[in-house]
Amino acid sequence: MRKQTFSGHLRGTTSILAISAATLLASSGARPANAQIPIATGGIYAGGSTLASGAFRQIFDCYVGATVGSGTAYPDGFSFDSTFPGPGKLPTTCTVWDPDAFRSAPARGLVAGVGSGNGMRGFITNTPQQWYSRRLMPNASANFPINTPLPAIQPPMIDLANPGAPATTFGSYPYPRIDIGLSEAPIGTTLAALTTSSISFNPTQSWTTTGGALTQIIMNSTSTASVAYSTTVYGNPIQIPAFEANVAIAVNTSTMTVNSAVAGTGTLPATQANQGAAIQLSTAQMCTIFTGLVTNWNSTTPNYLPFLDKTGTQQLAAFDYTNLNSSGTAQAYSVSSLPIRVVYNGDESGETYILTNYLKAVCPLLDTPSGLYGYKSIFNTTTLPSTSFTNLIARIDAVRGPGPWSTNTTVTTNTWIPAIGSGGAAATISDGVGGAGRIGYVGANLTRPYTTQVSGAGLSNVGAPYSAALQNEQLRAAGTYVPNNGGSTSLTFIAPTPDAANAAWGDTRLKSPSTTWTWNDYNIYANVYGTVIQSGVNVTGLPVLPLTNKLNAYPLSGTTFLNLYSCYNVQSDPDRVTNLVNFLTWYFAGADSTDPNYDPDVVPVVQNAGFHPVPVSYAQNIKKQYWGSWGPSYTDIAAAGTPQVVGCLNVANGASGGAK
């Protein structure tokens, strides 16, 4: 995650400090240098996606003009500057607006990075106690060291230095309420689909601060129950994209010979020209690796894997066909046996959803009509795409086993490595020479050049992995099947840059936003082709994003969704809706320079994290639809107890109603 160096913040969180504006970046419209930022008394509580949690810590810091990146001593390689010099560096400050012109006081934001699946579970149940994850060892300062369900990134997601008044405001976990859920996976296509398995703790598990020390209350037992989203209490759900995100294919090429590797550190926004890549992988190689068709980097068997040419005709090649040396000859990635070990996120992960959505769309197209290579059989299932990688493993194990395309005599996936959280996956892939041959998938923000160090899976401050550049459909249609050979100084395939995500989102086959949209219309992955033959390939009914043929479009692009309620209980915090809407107004205005609330600090903070703001059309429509001047609707963000607001009509209110 992001580097934090102040003892009041803890890894995996977003926590805002009210600091003297004398330390802030001076700019037009900024608060005078001798002014004091009002102390935040209200909070915005978010949780879910580990991909997004680090970025949102920076975004929330920027929102109040605080020192961006202040936190605990969990370094991840970031350094800071008073400008925006590029990846690996973040601004020391963001402009402070005069709160009299926009908001009465800043709201402190906290984010629990517990994984997309946990984020959705908490959102659907509207219960902060659901923002827990796997069975991990508790923090060393816990009452006693037993295995117990904990957040994906270990405790706590609290602010020790600024506990608030009462201390439960910012100084304890779980949070007092849920304002925002974060997930790369969509919440569901129908209201009936908004169900989850709710975990009950006995007694309730929590972390609190006592005299500055961290104390954990250990639960004794758990039980589960099925819970459905309640529109009568929380109003209609709101699901909007926070930014355009890329899932990077992280790879450890230690000891390997990779002729397509490209040196470079990249500059904001990490353009194709200087983006480093440890390897360049074709679509065929991606399908081969992530379905276990080839299991060793030294594979050179001719005519072993299928790929499509520019006419859509199947061709066959050896696994090393893209690794051309300076003589134009294919060369094995390893001179001796080196197993391909896939590192995957063992949590319910949004990155897993984006990856499996890509694989399910592209891989069956490479197969024969009879499914010789197993791709059709693996992905002919309703269990994919999924936030759970074990769903993919189950399909691979059922289909692969011993066979003409596999050298295994047992299951294909038995050497693959589960990790906890995005940081854990990135650190496991980058575990020095001992990790040679490992490959996996993480948010682009956890690869170089966006960070230089990562932590997780019991590993601290290991070097961040480099990512792969990928072939896309535009390159296939142009007949570009292999990258430039012989140590080229520029990339042929597409790196996971903010611009590459924006290129994918620029495909005109994606639907244009409308104020009549529901939460499901904002599901970017549900945009499918009509009757379309694309460069010889029938893509009818398939998702647009993985198969976009836009120039320089990265094929593993998606988003982190902000999951919101249209009705919030405000009895314990009368400024709750105001604080939330003020933040959302400021944040989405950052994607639209014509908006009167536009703050130029938003774009560079998002891009330094490796992401790209949503298109202007999305930003404008979201504001207009949910809190703008278009007029009240049933999905306006509103406060329970105010029946004159359309967003809360027919919603239970009072002491027992409204989102908590």
C-alpha cells in the first residue's frame, strides 16, 4: 500500500490529519498561509477493495489539503515532493479551499482495505463488522495470539493519534457505520441478486485504543446467515465508477532470459514511450499461463499453443514464439526447468473479477470448435467471472489433469500460490531470486513505476514487481503478433498506464451515461457487442472492454465502484449526507475542468496511483443524477427522516431506519 510515516495512521487505511495551512501548497484560492484548517469532527467511512484503498487514502488526504502520504512507518517506496514529478512520488500538499465557499469543515476519511468481496458483504448488510476477512494471526499487541478472522490487511483501520470525541469516532475498528463500499466487481444485476453471507461474531470483535495502546477484543465463535439488501431501509443502491483502473500482470523474471524486456521508469502519466516492462505477453500466452496449458518457462515445444492472426484464423506456435532475440529467433525464457507459478489473491478480490472476465472473453475464441485446448470447457460456466480465484482453479483442475496438452500427471494448479490481499500478492511475486518464474495479477498501483516497494504476506518492503505489457485486439488486427526483438527501447504491446485505461474506456461501443441509468447501467463490464465480426472474429454478445480494438487500449481495464446508499440515517451525525455529498462533488469535479468545483489536484493524485479519472461524461452524469440540479429522483443521496426528499420516500426512517 502507500507509504505512511506518521504514527497516527496505519497501513491499509485512509486517515486525515488537520494540519497548519502554513505547510500547504500556496496557490490561487488556497487558504491563507496563517490560517488553520478546521478540525474534522465528522467522518466518511469506506471499506473494501485493496486495489483502491491506497489511492483513496491519498485522495482523502488531498481533499482536506493535508500532507499527502502521512501515516505510519510502513514504507512502500514512495517519496514526496512539492510538485507532481511522476510515479513513485506524490505531492506533499494539495490546495486548501476556503471552506466558507464550499464546505463548513473538512471530513476525515478512513478506508479499510479488506478486499472487494468483504467490501460488498459489508455494503449489502450495512454492517461494519462484516469488513473482516480471513483467519490470520492478530496484531502482536492483541490480548492473546489465536487465529481469528481479521481484515485482509491486519489491524487496525483506525487513527491512534486522532481518536476523535468520543474515541470511537476515529479511534476504533470496526467503524461506527458504513458510508461507502469499494469493489471492482459489480454488486449484482438485479435487486434479488444483492445477497451475501453475513458473519456473526460472538462476542463482537473490535479494536480500540487505550492510552495509545492497541487492544483487540477476540471473538469466541462465528456463525453465518444469508442476508439480502433492503431497499426499504437503505433506498435503492447506487453503484458508480470511482476511476478507470488497470489490473497489471506482475512477473518476477529473475534468472530468466526475456528479450522483450524494456528498461524504463516511466513518468506521469507513465506513457508507452518510457514505461518499463519485465516481459511482453501475447493474448495466447496469457490464456496459456492462466489456464495451465503450459507450466514451465523453458517450454519450446513447436505448434503447442493457439493464437489468432489478423483474419481471425487460428495459428499454432511454441510458447516462446514472442521471445525473439536480436537475430529474430525464438528463445526459451529459461535454459533449464523453471515452473510457471501463478500467484493469486486468496481473498474475494476485484482484481480476480477483472482478470477472469478478460480470460473468459478472450480465451475460448482461440480454441478449436471441439475445444481441443480446454479453453471452452474451462470458461463454459456461470461461476466465472468471479471475485474468487478458486472458481477458476476448480474449472482448470476439472478440465486439465493429464492430457495431450499438459505435462502434469496430477492437477495443474497444485504449485500455484495463494496470497492475502493485493499487497500480499505483489510481495510474493517479488520475493527476490527465490520468486523467479512467479506471475500474478495486482492493481497497477502496486507495480513499478507507481511504487518501488510493497509489503504483505509476511514480507516487508520488498521491491515492487515490474508488470507485463499485453497484446490487445488492435495489435492483433494490425498483424502485430510479437513484440520488437533484441532489447528494443520502446514497447510494442500495451503497458497498464492511466492513458491506456482511458483509451479502453474511449471505445464508442460502450454505452453513453444517462440520467435514467440504474446502478446496473454503470456496470462497465455489462457493455457487450451487438452483432459484430471484429477482424475475422465473432464477438457478438461478448464484453467490450477486454476485446476493445482501440489503439493503445489496455485489455485488463476496469474500475473500482463506489457503492452508496440513496438513503442515510443521520440521527447520530446531522452532517453525514452533507459531508459525503461535498466530498463526492469535489472528487468528481476533478474529472471535469468546466465544473465550478474543479480542483486541479485531483487528476495528478489519481494518475500517480496508476489510475485515470472517469470520462467527463460520466462525471457530469453522476453529479446530475445523484446530487446535482437535474432534480430529485428515487436514487438521490438523501437523509432518512426527510420524506419530502424523493430519495427517501417509502423508506423506513426514525430510530430503526435508514442506512447506519
